Amino acid sequence: MATLLDFRRRIRSVKNTQQITRAMKFVAAARLRRAQEAAIAARPYARELARMLRSIMSRIDEPQHPLLAHRPEQRILAIVLAGERGLAGAFNANILRKAQDFFRANKGKKLSTIPIGKKGRDALKKAGFHLIAEYVNVLARVDFLTAREIALLVTELYAQEEIDSVYMVFSEFKTVMTPNLVVTRLLPVEAVPADEESGSATSEVDYIYEQPEQQLLGKLLPRYIETQLLRAMLESSAAEHAARMTAMESATKNAGDVIEALTLHMNKVRQAAITKEIIEIVSGASYGA
């Protein structure tokens, strides 16, 4: 049976853990605020770039570009954006489960991956998937140069017909409590991509261009890929911080519940010990009398 000293040690240990989880919650909340602002700020640019690209494509009868070429999907590349660290609840497990579902749906095809994030890299490498490249420690501070490097790699592979399609698997930030797991196709670019908000395939803005449309198309398509990758990295970073803040908040609350339960048991043990001592004293006095 646990003694009072054992209960005090366990309560002290849980209190130390509670202090750590509370501190990690505050750190995650501060990082979430910055990541959320960056993710929300990137959305209008990505939306307007897609709208301009849609406008250019609608003016060309048959758009010609290597990134628009459709081929039978036999060699698929999946970019999996997971977390850099643990202690984020089921964040990494949910993304990896979504990626596994995608891989099972394309069983029989040649699959390759580019993991972004240490947790995704470790899990995919352990599962035996072919890793074309890996990017770790890049989501803590998302950099446009990293997104451009990844975009250049996948566009070169696609243009050289080494892969037939590129998909992204990531967690889109919606709210702190509501993640949104997304599997979206990055390449080939749709001939007339749908608007992200309205779903319309027609442009509402009549742009006036100085350069030929085909020339603009060649410039905008690589920038569109870079922007989509950057936005996915920002969304994934914000979702990871939100998941970690929520997990640490739950851990702090659970630690408080454990402390209350241990304190209650300790008080019962102490009360039982006091009662036993009183009975022994009374019994001794009665025997002496």
C-alpha cells in the first residue's frame, strides 16, 4: 500500500509536469498567433494569383505548357507535410493516416514522396517509401526560399516526365479546435482552375495585359506552384501550433485532475492512519485501566 511519502512524491512529480505543459501551452499560443497571421495573410495573394492565372488561361484557345500536360497517373509523387516535433496530440498521426489512405487508394502505381517535417520523414522512411528529397526543420519558420526550392524540384521532375502527377497532403488551418485534412493535386495544373471561394470557373476581373498571354502563362505557372506550396507550409505550421496548444491545455487540465485524485487518496490514507493511532491509544488506555 502506498504511503503518505509516496503520495507526496507523486503529487510533486505531477505538479512539475503540469508546470511544463502549462509553459508549453503559452509558447504554442504565442507561436500560433504569428503562424496564423502569416497563413491568413498569404491567402489573398494565392487567391488573386489563381484568379489571374484563370483569366490568362481563358484567353488562350489551347494553353501549351509542360506543367499543363496530362498523362496517365502511373508515377505519383506525394508531398506530405507533417510536424517537426511531437506533443501535438493526434496531429501527426492524422496526417500520416491520411497519407496512408491516399497511398492505399493508389496501390499498384509507382509512389514516391517528399516529406516536409521531421515526424513525416521518420514515419515514411520507416514504412519503406521512396523519398526523392526530405525537408526537416523548415516549418518552425516558413521561408519562401524553401517553398521555391521544393517547387523547382517538382516542376523539373514533372517537366522531364519522371513523374505523372504531384499531390499535397497537409492540414489546413481552420480554427484552433477544427483541423481540416486536405489532399490536393498540385500538378498538372488544371486548365481552368476553380475559384477557391466561389467555385466559379470564370474570372470576374477583365485584366489588361501588355505581354502576350502565352508568355505570361509561362511566368505565372511556376509562381503559382511556389505560392501553393508556401501556403500549404504556412497552413500546416499554424495547424501544428494549434494542435500543440490544444494538447498542452488538455494535458494541464488532466494533470490538475490527477493532483486532485491523488490528494484525495492521500487525505484518506492520512485519516486512516490517524484513526488507527487513536484506536490504539484508546485501546491501550482501556487495557491499562
